[in-house]
Amino acid sequence: MSLDEDILAARLEEASEAYYNSDSPLMSDDEFDALEEELRKLAPEHAYFSTVGFSVGESDKIEHSIPMLSMGKVKSLEGVKKWLVRLKLDSRTSIVVQPKVDGLSASLCYESGVLRYVSSRGDGVKGQNISHIARFIEDIPDTVSFTRETVEIRGELHLPKDTDFDAGGKPLRNNCWGLINRKDGHEDLHFVRFLAYQVLWHRNAAYEEAGRCDERWWSESGKIDILAENEFYTFDKWLLQLDNSDASTGEEMNQLISQIGGIYKTYIEKLRDEWNFETDGLIIAVDDNHLHDEIDQHWVVNAHHHYVIALKPPSKMLRTVLRDVLWQVSRQGNLTPVAVFDSVEIGGATVERASLHNAQNVHRLRLALDDMIIVERANDVIPYVRDNLEAANRGDDFRDERIWPQNCHSCGSIPVERGVNIACLNIDCKERVLQSILYWVRQNGIEGIALKTLETLYDSGKLRKICDLYTLKYIDFEDLEGFAEKKTESFLGQVASSRSLSSIKLIACLGIPLIQKKTLRQLGISTLDDFFGFTDSSRAAGRKIIEWKHTPGNLEFLQELSGVLEIQEEDTVGERLGTICLTGKAPMPRQKLTAVLEELGWLVAVIVTGNTTKVVSDNINGKTTKLKKARELGIEIVSYDDFLATQGIVR
């Protein structure tokens, strides 16, 4: 074996140690994958490929009863097709596709229904005992009720994209690692989520009996459904079916690849941004658990199983030179930095600007004019500055004053630090006002009104706040350039049609971060009274509502806005019956039951608050978080059977 191969392996092992055992990775995922592929071509049998992750210290380690292996990777649909053909699947086979969450793999072990320990993946054979995190993370229950057998529930620890935790400009995964490995200050662990994706137990008599009682135990997709029904945090999945007795070649295989390709395209173009967790591709697996051992018997299983593979997303990056940083004012006053650089073509598009997201990211990248930077287009759509090649030669306090604003370019006020941002606190700042009005216009479906139109009205003195939209008259447009009769009539007509709206839509259009109509319903908010009285800070969305209400001027603004609108206090058809929470295993799919109850007039919430009317459970004596909260607040708890009977719902 050549020295080059060993040096390459040593670099990969060093990077693995930093990736798994520190919050400061030495290289990007793409660089790591490229080096690994290079070693695989040079020496496919190198000992490096028989290891997973990185070893943990000898103290306080846990041996996994079933190794936590990695998975093979491909970067194209052609790679997926080769994998499927190699498996020689038949008509028994379904394929399940799931997002590959970019977090920290962990395993929860339950014995007799009680949590025994929490372990990190470590080297795949032995992991670190991280049981201390359990009492701080809401997604890790102390007990499970679906089995008394010893089971492992595996998933990914991660920080959500909308986290309130100050990430300090570092990747969310690194921050998650840092929180889990803190020696003190564990309270911040409540920001961490555990997203469950797998249930494992040994193939014993109890497992077979469970499968006979509920066949879902015998499939990956079924076990995810069971986890979801038992209030574990799970994710989207797709189940695809082969329809031919010999589907390893021919048209059936092409149809399956086409289906996977459609999911992959949707993931790249849409879902990767929409999901509230960072991802690193898709996981494609054989759904039937009975086939897993059968498949693995055909090949050596060391670092990964053969019944599952990861389809990695494309990465397109180029070097360019930073020429300027512009600062845009958001409707919330944050000054958002935008990098301006020599134009480059990435993925068929010419790119010369990219958001730097916030001030702290400018600090982290230690940017200066004329720096050589790496630009990437996330999902081939959104350009961003991935790295600064000059940063390594500069200290943490480096700052090029030429790229930092001394004043808000819109109103001249002096920016102040606010979390990871610098912000203009002047609520009358022209750009803040215009962005707020534009947001309202778009949220209410008022079409054909661009920022330039609003700016013309602003400069004329006729539009200085959202409320002014509803006091404009035809005469106000007579002397304005660009407002012909037809355009003016269209503008006023659309504004008038947006005057009447429900309470819940009004609240959703206020621009509160994380808040949409669906979120409000889940929080049990459907009226302005619900909104004004809301105090539950257990979820990030709830905390954003409370923060908005405590911000000076916001409640006065809402009162004034309500005065020019026609508010409907209810957003449901017919009489509102109350707010309920569902917990435990429902007698029908949760999504279907929720839709039926909402049509009857119930609001189905995800948290228990003082506004909750009832909590419906499969076990009224259970110990779920919702049931505990209901007992504390004196809220009625009823069984599914009794509740559905009173509603006339037939299972």
C-alpha cells in the first residue's frame, strides 16, 4: 500500500474526529466526500472503510446491541439504479424514501417501557453515554407504551432552522454538538430536537408476535407511523411499490427510478428549503424488514448495510472576488448584508450577488474587499457565500470597516447590535415601512403592486403605513406619474377586496416570524382575544408571538389596523365547538381525524393551553406531556371511543 493512500486515510480520519467529536469541522461535507472517493479509487479495500464515525473515549461509553452503521452514498439517479439492479428485487418489495437529516445520530434505549440510556453513534460499535440530555429535550420521553420489550429508537439530534438559539454564525450541526457536550449550562439543550426515524429490536418471539398483531412492525414505513402515533417527532416519507415479479430490469425499474427522480427533483427545488431541519440528501431503503438480512447476506457488511443508500444533493461552487457588501433593511429593521462579487456561472445561471444573511456571518467569514470567496447555489436556486479563502490568516476580531455601515442608508439612524444582526430601530424608516406594506400586500393576495408603486405613493406623502392603504381615494392618484386610470382602478379595487378578512388571517399577515394560519390553529388561536391572551412560551412560534406583543408600538398598530378593516371573529364555518388536543394512538390516521374534527367546528391544537376544551387520548391514565399539562390545568381528558361517539364519527 502506498504512502499516498495512508496519508489520504489519515486526513480523512482527522476530519472524522473533528466532525464527530468537536464543533469545528476541518473541511466541508463535499470536500470530505471527494477525498473519500479518491481513496476508494486508489485502495477500495483500505482499512479506513471498515470503520464508521470516530471512536469515543473509553470512559462512559455504551456498546450498541445492534451496530449503528453508516450507509453507502451515490450522487445521481444512475447510482440509485445500479444499486437497485444489484439487489435483484421482486414484487414483494416496496421502497421507502426519507430525508437524510444533517444532525447527530443518537439511540434511545427503552427497557420495560422505561428509558434506560441515550447514546451517540460514536464509531458505530460503541457510542458516548449522553443520557443527561434526555430531561432537557422535549422529544425524548421517559417512557413508551407501545411495547414492554427492549427496543432502540434511533434518530437525529439537531437544531431546527428557526431556532432561537444564538448559533454564533456557525453551522447548526456544530452548535448542536457543542450543546450536547457542554459540561454545564445544560438548560440550552431545550433548543435541541430529536427526530426519530427507526425502531430496532432483536428478531425474537416478541418481535414476531408484535408483527402478527400489527404488521406495520415489519416495515420501515410502518414503524415510522407507529412512532408518530406515539408522539415522537418524525418526518415525511414516500412509499414506492414495484409491480413486477422480476423488476430488477426493464420498464418497471425505469418507472421506479422515474418516481424516485420526481421526489429528488421536488427535494432539490423545494423541500430542502421548506423542511425545518438541515438535510444532506435522501435516504432510499427497502421497506420490508424481513428482506434486510437476506440482502446483507450477499455482501460483506462492515461500514454500512446494503438495503439502504443515500442519494446526495448536487453541489456547485466557484471561486470569485468580493467587490462590495450592500446592506438592505428588512421590515423588522434588520440590516441584511448582500455580497457583491465578480460574476460567475453556476448551474447555468450567472450569479453576482448573494445574501450573507446577518452581521454575525460577516464577522465569522472575516470578510474584506477583494477577498477570494467560495460561492455556492443552494438547491441550484439560492446563491450564498460558503467560505472565505482569506479568513484563516485573520484573527477573530478582524473587521474591514469599509464594508460595515455607519448609518442606515434609508433613514440615517445609527445601527445597533440585536442578536446576530445589526438593526435600524427607527420604526418610521422609509425602507422598513415599505417592506412592511409590501409584505401585507403580498400576504393578502393584492396583485400587480410592486415596491416601486408603493415607493411612489410613499414619496407623495399619501402612504406611510399599512392603514393608509384603506383610506386612499381615486383623487390621490391624479397627479402621480405612472398611474393611469385603469391601473388606479385596479389598485383601489384589490385593496378594497382585502378589507374584509378573518381574525386568524389578520394575525398571520402581521409578519410575526414562524407564524402562519396553520401554526395559529395548532397553538389554539383563532380570534383576536385568543391572540391577546396567549402566553404559552413552550414552542418557538409561541415565543415569537409573545415577543411581538411586547415590542413597543405593535399592539397600538394592530388596534389601528383593526379599525380600518372588517374583521370576522371566526375563521370556521358554523359554530365553533372548542379547542382539542389529540394524544396517543388514534383509531384512524391522525391527519384524517383532524380534518373531520375541523369540519365539525373543532380547532385541533398541538399544545395544551388554558384555551383547550378537551384532551383526547388512547389512555386517559397515561403520562404524556399533553396529559400532564391537562391535569395541571384541570382540563377534561376523554378517550377516543367516548369522544368519537359523542361526535357521531364512525371509525
